[in-house]
Amino acid sequence: MATASNVSSEVCSICTEKFRDPKLLPCFHTFCLECLQKSVSSSSKDGQFPCPLCRYQVTLPEKGVAGFQTNFYIAARAEKQVHGGGECCGVCEQQATHSCRECEILLCESCTKCHQTLPSTRFHMLINLGESGAGIPLLSIQKFCEKHNEEKLRFFCMPCGKVICRDCKLTNHEGHKTKDISDVVKQARTSLTKTKVKLEKYKKETDETYQQIKHTSNEISINIEHTQRELNTLSKSLMKSPENVINKLADIEEVNKETFSKESCPLIERQRFLQGQIDYAGAILEEGLDSDVITTDDEMKGRLKLRRDIWLHYIATMNCQKFHISDL
């Protein structure tokens, strides 16, 4: 499956430089291949590792980090910026509309169509150099059936949840209810849009919870600081230091810091996880391939439900410590 990048950033969050061989994780965060390999080597355990951004537990593919899906959208955007100035076709000198990633050549509209029909080049990935977004894909890939090489993938088998060709429909999937892939894409776009709205709602809830915890922690620190000032004033007037109370205050402040750290870490991780989902869904809806829209819709809904259940359990058990003068 081709994949979209995080629209919020075109640099790797590990090395803070432009992506080199970008790899996409199941949580929809992208990293350089080399950066990810270094991170995995120091954090993997029993074939799993946490995402460097949101700590989502990821299972390593059989081929290791190199086995993760390449984020073709990031590479395509970078190339589009290089060739977005009205350059000429490398075949016929007409204005170029696409760039072939495999052949490294610019193509006009006519040459693009020819490129997509020739047996030797029909599987190549083409980058749209014109306007994209609002359902216009950034990438153009002719997808053919793995079993029937000459047949394009045209239908979606409802019982099997799989994109199939005409011959598959007449053989292995005979009698199954199918829909034209264009009809399924419309439904998937609508569903993915609704999922994106839910994600934004959950992100807002997470932000509010984080701010509440941060406010409570700040109130505790201010209360402790105020009490310390009063004690210092009192100790000067009494010409002695109330060490037991001061030590108690220090203990409470230490507990406050530990509590805030414990409660805020999962919130920050959730913020990053949800933001990755939101960015990815937005990019797919704007310029994703039809097959990506369909696949992403199913993946995101399943993952959202699982993470939502975990989050509700966390909120139910969360108990942020309060500080009162009576604790002294």
C-alpha cells in the first residue's frame, strides 16, 4: 500500500533533516530508514519496539526495518518541488505533467498515457506535477492483479474485503457481492472523514486533560512555594528553622513532580499518536490513491476503537494527587 506523509512536517523527527528513504510505521509516523534502524537496535525486545514519537508498540517485519512500507508520498512531494516549474517532456518536448520515479524522466500528458500502457512501464510510479488535492492523487499507479497480470483491479469483493480484477470476479469470487472500486472509494472517503472528526475530538479531550493535570501540578508548586516563604519568615522571627516541615514540603514537591511526569507521559504520547492519525487521514483524503483510501479507512477505524478503549480505562483509573496544608 502506498502511503501519505504527516502533512505537518517533511523532516524526520529523529535527525530533524529531510527524509532519506522514509519508512512508515503502523501508527502512521514516518522516519528515515537509518534513523529507525538505530532506534530499533536500542529499544527492540522480543520482535517489538515503541514508536520513537508516540510509543505505539510496533512489531518488526520479517525483513526488519527495511520491510516497513516506504512512504512514497514524501519522496513524491520532494520531487514535485524540484520539477514544478513548467519543464518540458523528456520525450516530445511538450510541457511535462508527470515524472516517472523509476525512469527518472519527465512526461507530458500523451507520453504519460503511453507510459501507462506499455508492458515494460505500466507498473511504474508516476508523480503528478500539476494540481493535486481534493481527491486528485499525487501519485498515479496502474494496479494490476497479481494472478491475472493483464487485468486491472476494478472491483471490491464485499465478503472478502479485497480489491479484485474482472477474472477474479468470474472465478474465485464468483457469486460474491462486489462493487465498483469507485463506489467503494466514495463510501470510504465519507467514513474516513468521519473518523478524522472523531480523532480531532479525542485529541481535543486529550489536550484538555493534559492542561488540567498541568494546572493542578502548577497549583501544587505555587502552594508549596508560598508555604516555604511563610515558613522562612516565621523561622527568622523565631530564630530557628522548622526543619521537619521544610523537609515535608520538599517530599511533597518531589511527589508532585513524579506524579505530573507519570500522568503527563501517556497524555503526550496519546497527543502524538492522535496527531499522526489526523495528519495521515487528512493527507490521504486530499491526495491519496483510491486503494489507500479504502485500506486506511479500515485500518484506522480498527486501531481507533482499540486505542479508545485503552484510553477510557486510563481516564477511569487516573488520580492526580492534590496538595493541602493539612498534609504537613
